[in-house]
Amino acid sequence: MKSTIKVLAVFFAVGLLTTSCVEKSKKYQLLLAEKEAAIVENQNIEREYNGALGIISDVENNLQALREAEGLILMNNENLSQRDRLNSELIQIKEAMALNNAKLDSLYNALENSNRSNKELRATVKKLKTQIEEKTKEIEALQVQLVERDNQIAGLNTKVENLNADIEKINADNATKSQTIANHINEMNTVYYLAAPKKELKTNNILTSKYILRESVPAELFTKADKRELNEITIEAKKVVILSSHPMDSYTIVKQDSTNTLQITNPEQFWSVTKYLVISTK
């Protein structure tokens, strides 16, 4: 029994010495270093891949924001404040896409210089770069459209303002002309009448020995009226005599008690000779 234990002890000691020698061998150390390098490389690959996915996600989000902005432009292109806001958004998206494009360039160069095979990732980067270029051109085209529309609106506003100014001028001219015509018509239809005793008529130089009316008639002494509205004149006098010239068949005089009423039956004919009516009263 003691011999068996001694043999086992010897084998155990030999095993420990063998394991210790293997761990200290160059081959073992080399394999261990390669293992650690593989782990580090794998971690680097994972970081690079995750970083690439992050950049791709940013670019895709910006592309989606651009599509949403394009939709808003189409729906709200008539609102000036909205257009200004959208134009600002387009500029921001364009700047963000330019930054992401630079990131993609850096990522693509890193992938090209890498010894590892990343064909699918490089293809994705190329595809996104193409989309960014296309969308950048679309943004620039939309910005040009916004400027053109603003210019068109400004031109139309100027045209409308000019037309409004022309209309106002025409309306003012028409109003002046209409007022001039109205004044002329009113003047043409303005007549004057005066009923007074002969003595008073002579005192005021309306009646002279040779003329009933002078060339310079004192119109302020007469009552002013519109012949289109003047149909009759009631005079407080027992007797009246028309001294001015008026066709006899254009009027009648109706006597009642101490008053006399001159009824003008044909105004155009009555006032055709003179627009001043002079009546002598007693």
C-alpha cells in the first residue's frame, strides 16, 4: 500500500512540472498573445461596425426629415412665414447632410483601407452617399423654387399696387369729372325769382326806365331754386305782374283771396328765355 502511494505522488509531481513547463514555453505564449489580439481585433471590428451603423442611422433620419419637409412645402407654399421657416429647415438639413456626407467619406476610406472584408457595409455607404447627393440637389432646387415664388409674389404685389394706384387715380378723376358734370347740370337748372313792389325793384336797380334786368343782376337779392323741382310760387299780394320774359303758355296764375300762385306748367319752356323771374306786386 505504501508503495502505491509513493508511485502516485511521483506521477503527480511529474505532471505539475510538465504543466509549468508548457505555460512557460514560447509556443504557448505566442498562442496566448494571438488569442488576446483576436479578442481586441474583434472588439475593434464591433466598435467600427456599430459606429458605421450610427452614421448610417443619422443619414437615414436626415433623409426622412427632408421628405417630411418637402411634403410641408407642397402643402404650405402660400404661407410666407411658413415658407421662411421651411427654408430655414432646408438649410439646416442641408448642412447636417453635408456633415454626414463627410462622415460617410471618412467611414468609406477607413473601410477601403481595412484588411477585413466589408462589402455589404461599403455598398450601403455608397448607396447613402448617392441618396445624399440626389437629395442635396433636390434641396437646392426647392430653395430656388421658393426664391422664384417669392419673386413672383413680389412682382404680382407690385403689379397689384400699381393697378390699385391706377384705379384710385381713375376713380378720383371720374369723381372729379362727375362732380364737375353734376355742378354744371345743377348750374344749368338753377333759376332765380324775386317778387317785390315796383318801387323796391327800382331801388335795387333791378327795374329801370329802359330795362327790366341789367347785365349785372344782383343775384343775392333773388331766391335760388332748381327748375326741375320748382313747380309753383305762392305770392302774398292781391295783384302780381310778371315783368321778365316767359312764354305765356308755359304758366298760369291762380288768384285766391289775398294771394296769387304762379303755376309753372312747362318748366323747360318757361325758363327758356331767362333764368331770372321778376314779379311786380301790389
